[in-house]
Amino acid sequence: MASEQTASPTKTKPVLKIAFWLSFVLLLTAIGITVFGEIQQAGPLYILFFILLAVGFRGYKTLKGFSYTVIIFAAVTTALFYPHYFIEYNGFKFAVLISPLIQLIMFGMGTSMSFEDFVGVVKMPKGVLIGVLSHYIIMPLIGFTLANVSGFHPEIAAGIILIGCSPNGMASNVISYLAKANLALSVTITAISTMLAPFVTPLLMNLLAGAFIKINIMDMMFDIFKMVIIPILAGLLFNKFFSGKAGWLDKAMPVVSMAGIAFIIVIITAAGRNSLLTIGPALVLLVLIHNVAGYTLGYWSGKLFKMNERDCRTIAIEVGMQNGGLASGLAKSMGKIATVGLAPAIFGPLMNVTGSILASYWHRKPPVDTQSAPENLNAALTK
């Protein structure tokens, strides 16, 4: 993702340079075709633009971390132009794959954690308490406010609240590492907020989103246990007893997780295409405000309690970054993937972009009040 060095174009492989500049030629061509009223014919060009841009990004150190997100944009664009390919096939509805994919992703999250991560509560009680409370207070309230002023259909507005009431995801740990924040604190906050999710998320949804849609607290609790807690516990046990004995799994899970998240986003985009074409830009703007406000208020909540710079950065990232996969799964369980699921589908890719930008900025400004971040991310995460 972020790096202190900017790759010089002269050092970039020629094929990557060609892909990078050709992508913009395709974009200009697509825009020209769109201007003349033939937007459907421009679809393949928009899709190819994102694909080539992602390839071109691989040639620049400061951009290569965005390649995955750009591929997501390519997939989303494909779903917008050709939604029928991602809704069902021969009567099989792809939406039924969302829950199993989330369970697989959460299992992968569990294999990258250990039971020692929860000991951080004892080692850093103040930071964990402030981080978890800030996360479950700031983001739900911002989501509730934005939902009320949005003027969106109640179910779409409820999706904004849902993403705000969700726990953090593992992406926050990577961003914390890159931002020279407190990685140990980040991992612990993620672990605790995730384990609290079956109780906190349904209660917050009932309190804040109950006026928009009907919330069945017990059903949502069970869904979170089924999609998150059980797979993570299985991953934790796998890590404890088979750590270092399944190297292929360590290499495969990040790829599987990224592919699973991409597929989930595509399914949601295809299902909610009509709504997105109507309110897409406005929803993207509100989701961006939600995300950036989370970073900002999270950082200053740390400052309010006189925490050091590294810890403030950590809390900012932990508050601003949410588990979009879980939110999408809950929307599917409610039978509202095409409406409630839209905000979570947008939030995931968007937070990776903003998080990478924030990490790049902070990476260049090491905190002066503490030691630098760990040199090795894998070692830090596995202790």
C-alpha cells in the first residue's frame, strides 16, 4: 500500500507503463461514447479501463496497494452493466453464497489471530476500553445522523446505520501497521469488538434503525454467531494446534478472502443496480463522510483521554474502518441485500482507499512520542 519511496516511471516495467497510459486512452474513449448517448456500448471500455489501471498500478510503489480496490471497481462496473450474470444461473441464486463466503473469510481472520490477542485487554486496558467504546459509539451515531438526513428509502438508510454498528475488520490492522500506529492495540481492539458484535450490533440496530426497518434482535444475534464467532473460534483453534504446519493455508487465505469480498460486492451491486443508478453518487458521498468522520472523531477521542500519538492513530483507524462483509451478510439474512446491503458494499472498497491514503500520510510522519512500529507485520500479528 503506502510507501516512503515513490517509484520512478523509468524503473517501471514497460508493459505496466503501457497498461497505465492505455487505460486513460480507454477512459477518454468511453467518456466520448457516453457523451453521444451510447453508454451501454461504452461499458466494456469502462471495465477494461479499470482492469488496465489496476495492472498499471503494480508498477508504482505508491500505487500498487490500490490495485485490489481498482479491481473491485472493475467488478462493480461489470455488475452495473451486466447485472443478470451475477444474480442467478439456471435458477441458482448467487446471493445464497454470501453467508458461506463470510464464514470462510472469518475463519481466515481467526487463523491470523491467537488467544494471546485477548490478553491485550490486561496489558492495555485504557487503550482497549477507549477504542472499543469509541468504535461502538461514534460510528453508530454518525450513521444514524446521516441516515436521518439522507432522505433515502428507509431500507437503504438502515444500511448506513448497519455499517456503523458493525465491528472492525482485519484491514484496520494492516492500515495501523502502515501508519506506524500501535499494532498490538489495533489487533486487540479488533478481536474484542468482533467478539462483542453478537450482543452490541443487534442492540444498536434495534435502537437506532428500528424506526427504518424491523429488527429481530435474537435472529441477528444468531446470524452473527453463525457467520463470525463460530468461524473465528475455529480459526483460532486451527492456529493454536496447526500453526506452522499448513503454510499453504497462510498463503491461500488472503487471496480467498479478497476474492470472496469482491464476489460479495458484485452480487450486492447487481441486486441493487436500479437503486444505485438512482442514488449512487449521493450514497457514496454519505459513506465517505461516515468513514472520514470516523477517523477524525476517533483520533480526537484518543486525544481527549491524553493518549500518545501512536495510540490516537490506532483508535482513529479502528473507529473509521468497519467489517463490511459482516454487514453485507446481515443484510442478506434480513432478505434485504439489494437495499440494506448497498451502503456496506460501498463502504468496504472506499475505506481501503481512504485508509491507504491516511496510512501513507502518517507513514511519512513517524510519531515522536514512542518507538517506531514493528518491522515485520506477520511477526507482530502472530506475536
